[in-house]
Amino acid sequence: MKQAEIHGFLYEFFDHRQASILENHDGLLTVKLTRELDQQLMNRPFYWQYINTMGYEGEPMTVTYKSKEGVEADGEWIHFGSPRLQQIFNVIQEEGRYTTLYENISGNTKRTPLYPWFVCNLQVKYRGWYIHDEMVSIGILLTNGTMRFNWIDENIDQHFVQHVPDYAYKIPYIISPERSIEHLTKELSNRIEQESTSFSEKSIELYNQELNMLDELTELHTEEDQQFYDQSKEQIYERLYPKVEVNWINGGLFYLTQERTRQLTTSQ
């Protein structure tokens, strides 16, 4: 997911949870929260405690989020690393880390096989000479091991249901979901290693430069000098030494028709 895709992500998040979409433009989204979303996102525990105690219905807030530069409107700026976006990620995590869904083929009257995909959504956090958070979605076809990156983005317009549709049946998987996690993790690790080479090199270069500067400017005559030196060295390490962290957000089994599976395994 890139910055330009955050708007669509926010829209899907609120629409899926029955919030009222009041304004929906490129990079600008205004929504009337549900009671549950207000309690999850708006940090008003005393308000809702009072409302619940008095038996009132309560009034969820209306919020506006901006996710595109240059949008001239009042609203909260949402970007990777912003507390609000992280809060939304946390809500998704709390709702459930694993699900099983089926492609909706309502109206179908023929016996239709559905093929199993194991999909996981991960957050990759880069910390070093720059800070960057990246959302990664990977799907693996459990019948032959084919992998597809950006799986959620490519299937965001698909409709899924929680029960096997009429006349559909599940193709058994050959690769277990547990085993597929090993394959996905290995592939993602290889990609991160390849793509972060310049990031690591630049981070270590700046890290060493600041350490050298600290050594040149610090005179160790007293215990306080040593404490200052050690603290400064630790701060430089935390700020510049390259670190890449991968966090699991959620995942699950998605059963797709043969046609949709063919599209995902043959297109680039």
C-alpha cells in the first residue's frame, strides 16, 4: 500500500463497519462514526462511561481525514506512521487475526470448485537514516505454492461471503497454511534483503559518521563525561542503525473460483 492508496483503505475500513460516508473525494473522507468506532478511535472513555451509566444513546463523532497533499479542507492528515493510521491497524488486529472467506458466486447453479489461497497482511517497518512503514499483502495458492504480492489490493473489488456458496465446493489444499507461512516469510525476507541494501548502507554510513563526530567532540575526564558519551552513543544507535521489523497484522483462507485463480496466477 502506498500513500495514494490510503484513501481507498480508509473508505473500505469505515464502509465495512457501517459508518456513514458523508464526503468521499480524492484524498478527503468525512464519516459519521458508529458508536463502536467512536469508542475504538476517539479516546472518549469518560463520555461513553457517562452515556452508558445514564442509559443515553450517545452521539458518535463525525471526522474528516485527508490523505493527499494539497487538499484544502479541515481534517486530520493521515499517512504512514501517523498515530491515527496505526490506531486503525490496531482495530483491525483486535477484530481478528484470522478469517475464512469465499468468493461470492450468488446465482450460480453449476458445481463450482473454489481454490484455497492463504493470505497474510504484514507491516514492514524501516528504521534508520529514514523512517518508513510499508503494508505488504501476500497470497499463496495452497494447491501448488504460487505466490502473489499485493494480493489484497488486487482483490479489493471482489465480493466475499463467510459461508460456502450454494453449488460450490472446496478444493483441498496440498500445502498447509502453517507450511505456507514459512514460504511467505522466506520470500519476503529475501525481497527485503535485496531492496534494503542501499537503505542499510546509507544508515550505517551516517551511523559511523555520527559516532566519529561524537568521539572527536567528547572528552572523557569524569564519570559524567562517560555517562554522557554512553547515552549519546545509544541514542545514535537507536536513531540511525538500520533495523527492519516485520509485524503480522492479519490473515486467513480465501477460496476463489478457478477463473479468478487463473487470472491471479497468469497476470503480471
